[in-house]
Amino acid sequence: MTNRDGTPIWYELMTDAPDAAQAFYAPVMGWVFDTPPGGMERDYRVFAASDGEGVGGMMPAAMPATWAFYVGVADVDAMAGRVTDLGGKVHLGPQDIPGVGRFAFVADPQGATFYLMRGDSDADSTAFAPSKPGHCSWNELVTSDQDAALVFYGALFGWTVAGAMPMGDMGDYTFLAHQGDMIGAVMTNPQPGSGSFWNFAFTVPDIDRAKAAVEAGGGTVRQGPVALPGDDGDWMIQITDPQGAKVMLTGKREEGAA
């Protein structure tokens, strides 16, 4: 892929019940699931938005269900070395997936994990496209040390601070930009002593319909809908899927909806 270094290019759900997870997310997100030919020996399912563009994948894992993301880089080996130079860790060293690309699984100094990826395809990823239903709209880092995290990701990917929103005793909600484009934010973990992690939001056409689909599918709405700051008229819900993975959904609301 030819995306600039530091571009979120792929999202991945690891779950102990892929069939059930697929049955849940298909109506909630409108994703179409498929199994790609070759390249993976395990059960790996890719999902695409209604526009046919790939967004992410899902694979079985004997661990609590969780979401992760891949950040595009031109040189996985060099960037993995850079991660350790900056105080992070390499949990899985650079390796190839035939026909897919080269990747590494790493963590920032506070323990939040993510993938580095250089895809074999020359096409740009559009997995992160906030205005498109079914695509990712927000990448949120929940961390034990905002200042240190901002230094790390700034040095690694060139991500910059694009303003902040005060959150009272929780400190600032600090917005992240990548070469001028807003990609997410950093917030302090409200539970001291808890691990740091990445959290994601995906766009839906209608937030109330998505909420109803979540509940009908056995998921839990932990918060919302709540209006998001700004003039776009977007709303957000925080959900937990039936297998326990936490994720956020953002979208418009029909006029007059309560």
C-alpha cells in the first residue's frame, strides 16, 4: 500500500466466536464478510463496507475479544527498530504473510498494542474514512501517560496535537492529526493502574437504527446516543458486542429522534 507512514490502514477483531461475531456485526454495520483466497492458514475473514471497500478482518483467538489496528509504514523492519528505540516493545517481530504484506506486532511504552504493516498491494487503504458508512471514523488512545504517548507517536509517525477539549478531573481530550488530517485523540485512562489500549469508532448511516440492531443482536449499549462536539450533527454510542469486545459507533440521527 502506498499510504503515507502513520496512516491507519486496517482494523481487526480477534474473537473466540467468529461465527457469532459475524452474525452480530453484519446487520449492525452493514459489513459483507468473505474469506480471502490463500495467504492465511487459519480462519481469517475480511469485511467490507457497503461500498465494497475493505475495512478489516476477523480471526479466532483464545483470548478476550478485542479490536486492534494496523498502521501503514514503508519499512516494517526499520519502524519496529524505531519502536524499541523510543521505549516501546516488539511482541512479534517483522514477518511476511505471502500475498498480503509484511507486519510486526508492537506496543508503545505504556503498553498499548498495534500493528505495523507494509501491504503488498499498491492501492491505498480507505479503511479509515470517517464520512463513509462502514469505515472507521476515530482512533482513540486510552493511556496512563498522555504526555509520554504524544511524544512517542509524534516521533514514530509524525502525529501532531490538533487541539484539546478539557474533561474536568480526567484532564484534556487531546486531538491527533496526521499531516493535517484529524485521525483521533488521546485521553487519560479513568481507571488508574489499568492498562493502556486503543479504542475505535466506526461510522453507521443512522445511530438509532444501529443501536436497535446492537440490542437485537445481543450486544450492550454502554453509553449513548450522545451528541458529539462540532457542527456535523454526529452522534455516538459505546457498545460491547456479545463476545465482550468494546467499540464505538458514530453517525447521524433522524430529525426528531429522541
